[in-house]
Amino acid sequence: MIVIKWVILGLIVGTCSYIGNLKAASFGKRYQELKKFKRALGVFKSKLEFTYEPVNEIFESISRIVYEGEENLFQKFVDDKDWNLAVEEQPYFVSEDKEVAKGLGKMLGKLDKDGQLNEIYLVDEFIDKQIESAYEIKQKNEKLYRVLGTSAGIAIAIIFI
């Protein structure tokens, strides 16, 4: 009977720690997604400046080069033809990230090459600020949620003892 009790307490601590680690990982995923988006903007800028490919082809190559087959907003745009919908479906972007990314879609394909490049530069600057913010939040909250999950599990286990 005591063995079963200790196993259940261990499972409670383990489950709470796991939940804390999942929450902590979400902060890192946002940071990584923003960095990938910035790399994608760099590829978009280069291809737009030096090649005369249509936006859909550029986005398909971005999807292959930067995201390596992972689900991403550039491929969703090519599939659905709706930039705002593709941005809204990004799971790790917060509302500020989505607003910055939507800024790119407002003029997508409506301006000449120089206008689009200027729009990309502007979004790139905003993304830099979002990356800095995401990094600070990641640094602050990752350890907090890991420790909080484990501490909550231990506290629950102590209550049951």
C-alpha cells in the first residue's frame, strides 16, 4: 500500500514538472518562430531584390529553405491566398507579433519592387523589437515555470502525505 502511495506521489510531481516544462518551452518556441520569420524576411528581401520571381514562388522557396517542410505561414499563404488568415493561425505568435506580420501582408503584391522592399525593411525592424521582447520574456519566464511546476507538484505531494 505504501509503495502505491509513493508511486502516485511521484506521478503527481512528475506530471506537474512536465506541465511546467511544457509552459516554459512555449516561450522558447515563440522566440525561435520569430527568428525563423526574420530569416524568412531576409530571404524574401534577397529574392525580391535579385530575382523576378512571383511572390508565390518566393514564398514556396522560403518554406523549403527556412522552414524545411515544417508547417509555416508562408506555405499557408500560398495554399489559402489569405495572408491575415495565415498569420492568425500561427500558434506561437502573440497579438503584437501577429500585428507586425500582418503589416507585411497589407501591401504584399500591391507595390512596385522598391515599395515592397521598403515594407520588408520596416517589418524587419519591428520584428527585431519583437525578438528582443521575446528573448527577455523567455529568459524571465522559462526558469520560473520549470521551478513553479516542480514546486507545485512537491506541494501537492506534501499535502497528500
